[in-house]
Amino acid sequence: MTKFEKLKEKLLTRPKDMRFEDVSTLLRNYGFENARTKGSHFIFTDNKSVISIPVHNNTVKRIYLEKIIKILNMEG
């Protein structure tokens, strides 16, 4: 199982929070790029969707993980 597949599985377990580095890796593998950063908010886009992710203590909270799952059509 690749690192990307493990990260995908971890995201789908809907953890309380997740490391920003892991979230960023997932988004980049799905074609998103960091369009800009303003303060603690990272704006990712793939020319169709835009998601703003606030990062504090190098973690992303569950509510934003849920939004990522929805945008990536990973819901089961």
C-alpha cells in the first residue's frame, strides 16, 4: 500500500485532526495546488474548486477534512 493510499484511508476515518503536510500531499495528488497563503489560511484550487484551510499548530481540524472529502467526492 502506497503512502498516498494510507493517507486516503486515514482521511476517510474522519480523525479529529490531521497534519497539514499530509492534507497538502493528498490535495496535490488530486490536482490541487496552493494558490496563495494569507496568514494561517492556505487556499487550494484545481480550477474547478477552491478550498480555504486554516492551519493552527500544523494541524487541520475535522470540519475541513469533511469539506475535503466532499470536494474530492470520496463520500461512501
